[in-house]
Amino acid sequence: MDLSNLKPAKGSVKNNAKRVGRGEGSGKGGTSTRGHKGAKSRSGYSKKIGFEGGQMPLQRRVPKFGFNNRNRKEYQGINLDTLQSLVDNGKINDTVDINVLIDQGLADKNDLVKILGRGELKAKLKVSVHKFTASAKEAIEAAGGEVATL
């Protein structure tokens, strides 16, 4: 084997592309398979996303509605019955804070956490999170626990 008889590996090279614009004799000369005139026949043509040929585009035909408050704070809700089940399973003892909830997979490290009042809490817990509903606060204190807002 030498440089005069080197060939690429079988199947590695595919050249099925039409060679257009190489003169009339090729059968693909003249308009180079692009038809006659118009933007699509020119080089560098690209239509805008959502362009519908001059028809009013869908995103402009459909009415806008609603309101998104950019200052909204999203809280990860955790109910009292979830806390009680963790106590029953021996996963938490007496204090519940963000790190404990992250370890249990109930919240992510960037979440704001709010304790909600569904269910009933029998255990005496010291809970410190970002927010509490009034019923949750009442239930925790009724069980002899403490509430601390971060």
C-alpha cells in the first residue's frame, strides 16, 4: 500500500449530494433546482420563525391573557401529617429545620418552605422554616412544640 492507492474505509464516505449550478450540461444548471425568482431562490434566504407567508401569524392572532407577577415567591408546602409520619418512622426527633427537610427529600436547598395545616401532629417539635399557616402554627404549639420563622 502506498499513497497512490489509499481509499477511505467502505461506507465512511457518502456523497449523494446533487452538484448544482455547474452548467446546463449537468441538468442542474440555470436555476440550480431553486425554481424562478423570489426570496427562496436567493442565497442567504432564511424565513423568520413563525412566518406564515404574510398571513397574520398564530402567536399574533391568539389573544394574550393572564398576569404573571415577577415578584411572586413560591413556597414548597409541607403538611403536618408528613412531619408526623417522619416522626413515626424515626427519621426526625425533636428539631425540624431546612437542612433536615432537604435530607429527607422534602425540599431543595433553594426552596422557601411553608408548613401547612393538613393532618394532626402529636409529636413535640421545634420547627424553624420560612412560613407557617395559622392552623399549622396553632397545631405545633398545641402539641407543645416551638415555631421559629426564618
